[in-house]
Amino acid sequence: MNTPDHIAEMRLYERILDELDRDLGSGDVSAGSAADAGEFDVAAWLAIEAAYHDRRSLSRSLMDQFRAEHPLRVEDPDLWQIVLEWLDAIPVKAT
């Protein structure tokens, strides 16, 4: 399961965790469970959902990276549109 895609998904999820100070708030259980199962792509979008619902800020570069790299954009275009709406509503972290 250590394919380049899986490693990239894990790194993206870890970056989201780092930006949220390792506290996923309302997404702690769902995203954490997905990560524990090795489903880092799912964990990443659940962490984005939690940031959206909790009104937590993320850096513009992270959100741009998520938009460019996350496999959901191809796998489920309908869900991807919802995730893009969340990203558009997440406050941008001051740099």
C-alpha cells in the first residue's frame, strides 16, 4: 500500500493535521478512523470538512495543493463540487 499515490495522500493529510495543530475538532473521530484504516484520501477530505464546519483557517498554499492533488476530483465529481464549496468558505490563514 506504499504506492506513490498513497504516500502523497498521507503527506497531504499530515499537512492538514499540522495546520490544524493536530486537532481535527468535529472531524476527529471520522478522519482519525479513516487514517487509522490507511484511507488517507478519505481522511484528508473529512479533515477539510471539519475545518469548514468548525470555521478553522488553513493556508492558501495547502488549499491549492488539496485542489491540485486530491484524487476525489476525478473519482467522484459530484462530491468534489461540495468539497470545493467547503474550500471556498474556509478562512485563509494569515501568513
